[in-house]
Amino acid sequence: MWMYLRCRGHNELKLPKDASPVGAFPLPVLLRTAKQFSDYNIREYTRRRAADAFRENRALADAPAAAAAFAKGKQRLEVAKRQAVVYSLYAPKAKSVMELKVQ
Amino acid sequence: MALSRRLLPLFLRRGAPVPARALSTAAAPAAVASEDDEEAITVKGVRISGRPLYMDMQATTPVDPRVLDAMLPFYLSRYGNPHSRTHLYGWESDAAVEDARARVASLVGADPREIFFTSGATECNNIAVKGVMRFYRERRRHVITTQTEHKCVLDSCRYLQQEGFDVTYLPVRKDGLVDLAQLEDAIRPDTGLVSVMAVNNEIGVIQPLEEIGRICKEKGVPFHTDAAQALGKIPIDVNRMGIGLMSLSGHKIYGPKGVGALYLRRRPRIRVEPQMNGGGQERGIRAGTVPTPLVVGFGAACEIAAQEMDYDHRRVSALQQRLLDGMRAQVDDIVINGSMEHRYPGNLNLSFAYVEGESLLMGLKEVAVSSGSACTSASLEPSYVLRALGVEEDMAHTSIRFGIGRFTTEEEVDRAIELTVHQVKKLRDMSPLYEMAKAGIDLKSIEWSQH
């Protein structure tokens, strides 16, 4: 539980001081935000897309492209955080059949 | 430590924190019945355990969260009218509209000045068909279209016929494609418009736009295409395809409902008579305040579609293959309506032989799909598109359209296969026609006795 509280305490992404931004935005951060979506389809899509983008951008060699990809990833993270809140405010009472236990 | 162990499941609970629905002033959905099972939905006498999995992407698509994020500021603080010239609210709205216009234009290879925002593809089709013909009514009296067009195009053509124009409804081949030789023959000196949709909404067939554009350019006839289902899914280039007018829709590319755009070529300039008169907005082509939030959403959706087109296309093709293979492995006598080679993969229209369509749909309540005759909703007659393909009545009645999109998952496809196969097998077990067919009797040779 203390580990959970420690993670929840972070609002800003704190990178170590000597880290140069690599092409891919850190995956665990993206996945953590993806998990917060209340909608099944959006949650799965965000998770999948983040993983695929991470894999693509990890191999970026030249600095400008890598910096651009990192900035884009950061912007996408901000969008995802806001929308996770909006979706949860209007989540329907009934869940998708995909989320219910298999009969 | 003991306290934390008890609280741990709470924190590890899947999904979102408890929704703050009490803060929402939106009306509660009328369909929810409060019974002992909190999550069951009872609608039209049927009880479903949860929200169905959505496989009807051709009817409409969910709004992408990135699109919603772009739209919300314009509902909250930046609510100005884009045509107000005297204050910040108007200027920022106008800037947003022009920005969205540029995004839409870049997705189709057009100039932003050639894009006019409307309320949807239906309005665009009306402006294109009726507007062009009425503008050139002195010299051009003939329209060519196909039998598989969307209802709004066919209806507009019928309206023109009442006004005295001639309309040729070209037949299509068995695979849904238009015959180019027939099209070329049908063009007369007084033909004012050729209208062929890019991707059909019912069967998913992609028409040969480049060839049609080339023929129309040679003959000097404007080429209109309804690209509502094609936008953002297949690459469109208005110059390469020789397109003169194009109808675009927002809610088919994960954008908001209620917005669309009409592409109108500038060189050579194609003129239309406006269908909506008023304050001269959108250069007089379509009067009325441009709805900034919707237009911004449409622009964002187009930008996302441009970035994600390859990724989505690969994924959707794989999912379609999975769906098809999964179905074919477990049931036979499945017919695919429309060409497989010239098809947008996210649209799969299948007919199951020896199964009655309505009963199949009634059993598929946990999958949101559409039948072939969805567009002719109230009537029981089979879809005119399938009839134009030459599909027989019984197969047309039993057709189901599966729509796969950006947010469809593999598990959903597997569940759809499972549910459909289960229902088809159940119905076929009950069907005397299936028994006879399996015994080798030719159903067409049966003489049914009259009572």
C-alpha cells in the first residue's frame, strides 16, 4: 500500500536529471494513464497504441525526430489524463459485455 | 498492515475511480431499469447484461478522446461566433475554424479555400447534386449515378427528375463495381454530373475512382463522389482522382455528429446554386453560423486520421481476416456480398444461407450489428444495394454487416464470432430447409403446395 501511495503522489513526471529525452515516451507512465479510462474500447486502444508507438519510437536515431516524438508522447499523455477524467464523469452504469464475467 | 491488506483490493480494483455521476446534469438514460441486478439493461422486452459490443462502424463511430479534447474548450470558454469580427471571441473562433479547414483540406490533397463546412454528408450530397444541376440548368440536363448510391443521392436525383432532368441509374456488376465501359457510353453531351460513391456503406466496395475521374475529365463532366465512408480510411487525392465535388462526413472518422464538408474544385471552377440562403457565410455556398466546436472536432479527427491511417488499416485488415476465418472454420455456406479485392476491410457484409435474418439479429443482442436492410429501416424489404448486386431475396434478408474500426479489439471479434456462430447453428438446426439442402435436394426444384 505504501508503494501505491508513493506512485499516486506524483503529479509531474520526474525524469532523472541526466536523462536525455529518448524518442519514446516512457511506457509505464502511458500505461498507467490508459488503465484509468472507464470505457473498455478506449482503454484497450490507448494501451495498445501506447505500446506500439513506444516500440516504433524507441529505435529513432536522430535527435530532432526523437525530440519531436517525445514531445508528442508527452502531449498525448496530457490529453489522455484529461479525457480519462471526463470519461469517468459520464461513465454509463452498465459495463460493456466484454468486461463482465463470461457466462 | 492488516488494515492495508483489507484496503488493498479497493485500490487494485480495475477500471476508473467511482464515477461522479451525481455531478452530471445529463438526463439518465431512459432504458435503464432498476432491478435487483444493477447492471442489467432491459430494452424492448429484452434483457441484456451489459452494453453490447459495438460492430456497426458504418452507421457511426465513437468520438476519439483526442477529438473530444480538442472540442471541449469551444463549448466552455471559447464560445464565440466565428463570424463576429469585432472581438476576441470571434477572432479566436474564426482562427480555429480556418485551422480545421486546413486540416480537412490536407487530408484530401485540396486547398483550404475549396472546403465548405456543412451539417453532414447528406447536406453535401444535396448541394452537389441539386446545386450543380440547377446552376447549369440551361445547358446540362442529364445526371449519371449508380444504383448503389446512398439514399440521399438517389432521392435528390428523383427530385431532379420531377423538375424535368434526365437521370441514368447505372447498374453494378455482381461484385458491386461499376462497369466503366457502360459509364463512358452513358455520358451524353448534356451530362452535367457523374456521381459515384467512393466506398459503399452497406457492402464496403471501393469504386475505381481514378479511372472514373479520368473518363469524366476527358468528357468534360464534373465528377462527384460521396466519400463519407472513405475519408481517412483509404488515401484520397482530389487531383490524382480527378474529383470535382466530394461529400465528407464527420461522424464516420471518429469525429462529432452534425458536421461535414463539401469539397468544391476551384480549377476548373465548379459552381453550385446554394440550397441554404442567408448571411453569406462559407462564401455564400452554405449560409448559417459555422458550428465551431463541431468543425474543430472534424479538423482534429482528420488530422488524427492522417497520422493513423496506415496503422488502422493494417489492424483492421488483420481483424477482418480473423473474423472471416473464424466464421468459416465453424459454419459453411457463408456468402460475402461485394468484391473482396476492392473492399475497405472494415466493412464485412455476410449472408448466411438457410437462416432467417430477423431471427438471427434477434439472437445477436450482445453484438451491435446491422442487417442489410438497415437503411430501409421500417420496411421489411431487403436492401436495394443487395438487390442491385443481384443477391437473391432469401440471401439478402439474411445479410449482416460487421463493422470493424479503430477501437475494435481481438477479443470483441472473437466474441462476435462465437455469438454469431452459436446463433446460426441454432437456427440451422431448427430449419427444415437446411435439412433438405444437406440431404442434397435442390431447394429451387421444390413445388410448395398451396393451402
